Amino acid sequence: MTATGMYTPKPGAAPLGRMIATQAVLETKMLLRNGEQLLLTVVIPTLVLVLFSSVDIVDTDEGKAVDFLTPGVLALAVMSTAFTGQAIATGFERRYGVLKRLASSPLPRWGLMTAKTASVLVTEILQVILLTVIAFALGWSPHGNPLSVLLLLILGTAAFSGLGLLMAGTLKAEATLAAANLVFLLLLVGGGVMVPLSKFPSGAQDVLGLLPITALSDGLRDVLQHGAGMPWGDLGILAVWAVAALALAGRFFRWE
């Protein structure tokens, strides 16, 4: 073999799997280095769990406060990462033209969305591990089937991810920032995370029970606190939200 043949350039895109993995690693690093994102994904859920488990502020009905709060805080962690954090980050990437440039690269658009989803899942795994360790230190006693918990978390992630991408792909970045944080705060209070749904008026309970955060927190609570089987009703609500949100995001998402 001649020297010329040995060093002949071979231009072309990297294998698709490698491109997606590389982009997912980059997305995860950017997420974990962002102070605002860390506040939403780590600090706030941890403070809610520790503070409300240690201080008798909210009436969580019978049983230990940590047993009630931990499933809700796990749901809050999923929402903070898959919805709020992803919506804000993607919204500003769209505003600054990052998505437009990435869309013109060899990485296909669906590959970019796959990388973002992988980044969300990695972050959520880290969140769940951290919150679980803290909850056990506070005296948490979980029950139920781990498969039920896994299905709830996956469908909850899909639902909130679709909603976050829909918001980021249709609104301006500033509007996404304001709306995502507002929704986060409203659902933190009214989504069954800290306050039992039974504390709300009966009419409000019917409406709040259809929200994805309520279905996720109640489903996790039924399994982890009460040892229930597969929470089909909550899984059904999350599945409807996931399918609808992802379909709308795919239809109306604007890359520039």
C-alpha cells in the first residue's frame, strides 16, 4: 500500500448511533452545568422533600410525611427536567439559531430529539437516585411493584417532554421562560405534590385529577405508599397526555 493510499481522506458523517450518543452527552453536560437548571432539577425537589418531611407544615393525612411526599417529589423531579428545564433550554436554543444549525448537520432532526430525550432520562436517573437516598435517610418506607413505578416514570417523562417541546417550539424564548416557570409553580402547589388532592374542593379535584403531574404523583403514591398494583387509570391519563403532546409537538414545532 502506498503512502498516498494510506492517508487518503475519507470524508463523511459519523455513524448515526455515535452522533446521537455524542449529542446526548453534550446535552447532559450543558444541562448539569446550568445553574438555573440545577435549581429546578435538584435543589427545589430536594428542599421540598427535606423541609416538608421534617417540619409539620402541610397536613398529609395519615402516615409519615416522607411516605406521602417522596412519590410527589419524584413526580416533581420528572416535571422539572422533562418539561420546565427542557422547554427553557430548547426555547433559547431555537431563539439563538442553534437548532437551525443543528438541523442542517448530518444529525437528523429526530436524532436530535432522541439525544435530548436521552439527556433527560440520564438526568432523571441521577435525580431519582439522589432523592431516593435522601428519602431513605428521612425514614421512607416504600412498597409496591418497581415495574409499576418504572412505567409511570416513563410515561410521565414522555408526557412532560412532549409538552415542553411543544411550548419551546411554538412560543418565543422569553414567553417560554415565563410560562414554563409559572406552570411549574402552579403544578407544584395544585398537582398533588405537597398537598393531598382531597384537600381541594370536589369540583377542583375532578379537574386536577386529569393533569399529568397529578396522575404521576398519585400513581406513584398509590404504588409506593399504599402498595397498590398497576395503576391503570393514572397510566391511561399519562398515555393520553404523552401521545397528544408528542403528536402536537411534532406537528407544530418550529426550528427557527
